[in-house]
Amino acid sequence: MKRYAALLPCLIMMGLIFYFSSRTGDELDSVLPFFQHLFPGMKGFDGGHFVAYFLLALTYLWSFRTPRPPWVVKAAVVLLCLLYGVTDEFHQMFVPKRSPDFHDLRNDGIGAALAMLFVSSPPVAKAYAKLHYSSKSQSVKEGFSQRK
């Protein structure tokens, strides 16, 4: 059951991305200026895709349940994010006033790759491993208490 629970954050994040992809261009145009005002340097850069896929990459990585993920796992996470990004862009073909955009896919990949670089930085990698080990020991304790 715990193994499937690790997928829940991925599914939630994918659902949020799908929800926002289902909004028309007009609905999203009312949200975008707010973020561009917060981050003036991102005028020509769609930060929504970057942030969404940064977070999606972190949830995918968590679902692999490895305390110190090797580079192969991190590369797989970026690839999974890009594949989901392709399906997201395909989905946008069917939404009024939306269309697939290679730049969005590029921003998806940048967000996912930077998330993996972030997790690879020594202080974050150490905290990530500690968090995984503590959640693992907690599940072991729960398993022992259920057997009694």
C-alpha cells in the first residue's frame, strides 16, 4: 500500500497540469500577468510550465523511493516529464484558444532538469536522503506494530 501511496503526489500534480491545460487561453491570460508582475524577469518566459514540471519532477523522483537516486533515475525522471509534456501539448490541440507549443515543451524540460540539479546539490541531497530514511524507518515501525 505504501508503494502506491508514493504515486499519489505524482497523480495530483499530473491532474493539476491537466486541469490548467484544459483552461482556455482567455482564462489563463488573467493569471499570467500576476506571475509576470511577481517575477519581472520572466516576461518572455512561461513560468507556469517551468514551475509545474519542476514540481512534477520532484514528485516523480519521490515515487522511485530511492534515498540517493543515481543519475540514471534522474535522467528517467526528466524523460518521464518530457513525455508527459508531449501528451500535455497534444491535449492542448483540443482546447479552444490553445495550441501545442515547442517552447512550452522546452520549459517543461528545463523545469524538470533543474529540479534534478537542485536535488543533486549536496545540502538538498543530504536532506532528501534523510527524509527518505526517516519515512522508511517509520513504515518499518508501523509494520512491526501491526504484527503484534
